[in-house]
Amino acid sequence: MLHNLFARLGLIPPSHPLFAENWHHFKRLDQNLPLSAYEFVVFDTELTGLNRQRDEIVSIGAVRIRDLRIMVGDTFYVRVKPPKALPKDSTLIHRITPQQIEEAPSLAAILPSFISYCGRSLLVGHYVGLDVAFLNQACRRYYGAPVSNPCLDTMRLAQTYTEMQWRDYHDRFRMDLSFNLAALTSQYGLPRFTHHDAYEDALQTAYLFIFLVKKMHSQGIVTLKDLYNSGQAWRKIFY
């Protein structure tokens, strides 16, 4: 019983071999390499709602980044049939209808393929804490352990980058700034994709992540450890 609790908290290796392999790998992760040396999986989920006690993942989308480049064609997208009926309010947001997921697999059925897709990549998301919370809830439910992959939050990265800019400009106390994905896409002139679609939001976030990392490189943020240390003024970049 105690072993299961520690595994669920990520304190000891999980019993599932796929999760155990990642747990050991990330315990030895070298944070001193250039950011271009790491592989990232940028992901997003669409949900039936925001309550972790009753809501579920309804789709997962992800893209891979190597050498700070999006790997076109190396993507992941799946719709999921939740155990309960799809709430109408959620359909208005993500536009996934009950008919579209009638024959979709369960979350338990697709989790192994998504975990395998992520492999030893670092995970990236916009306000990633929400996505990771639902992902880990499912992983604990079906496999008794959370994912071990470190996660980076592009919302926190954007806040950190903005703070760097404020050091040199007079508008450091502007109150009209927004750090949502759509606003940042417009502010930085990035390619636009459909919002509230798990795959296209993942692609949107990937463009934002690469933009921010390259901009922060000129400020001396070169390694993974630099990126971690740069975010200490905000709550956290890593999860």
C-alpha cells in the first residue's frame, strides 16, 4: 500500500515498465546542455470541463520539436470518448460533438500510445499545469503513477520574457497585457491556427515556444538550467 502511494506521488519508480524507464531517465537528466539539444513534445488537451473530480479529457494533440524545429509529420492527435455524456457547454468551446466521438477509443486505450509518443521528451504546454493535472490523474488511475517528463509552461516563459523586456523599456507597469495564447500569437506576429482544437493549439504553442526560446537566447538563456533559473521571479516555468 505504501509503495503504491509513493509511486503515485512520483517518489519511487513505478511498476509499469514504460513509466519506470522514464522515471529513471529523468532522475539523471543533464540540465546543462543547450536547449537545442533536447527534444520537446508540445501538447494540448480539450476537456469536458475544468473540474478534475467530474470532467475528462476529450482530445489530445501534440507535435514534436527537435533542434528547435517543428517536426512536420511527426504529430499526435486523437479524440477520446469520455465515460459520461459530453456536456453541451463543452461542445460550444471545442466543437467536438457526441457523434464525432461515438466510435472514439477510451482514454485508457490511447494513453499507452501517447506516453510512448512522448518518450523521453520534455513536455511543453500553454498553462500546462491544467493539462498535466488531467493527464496525471488518468495515468494514476490506469497505471498507478504520473508521467515523469519535466513540463515547461509557455505562459510562464512569456511572462519571464516580458519581464526581461521591462528592464529596458518604460512601459514596465502596463496593465493591459494578456498572456493567453491568442493574445501572444497576435502580439508576436506568429502564424495563426484554430483555437480550442487540441492539435492546432499544440502547433500554436510550439511556434510560441520556439519564438520565446530564441528571443531569450539573446538574453543569455542558453541551457535548460538557464531557462529554469530565469523563471524564478514568476511562480514557475517547470512542472
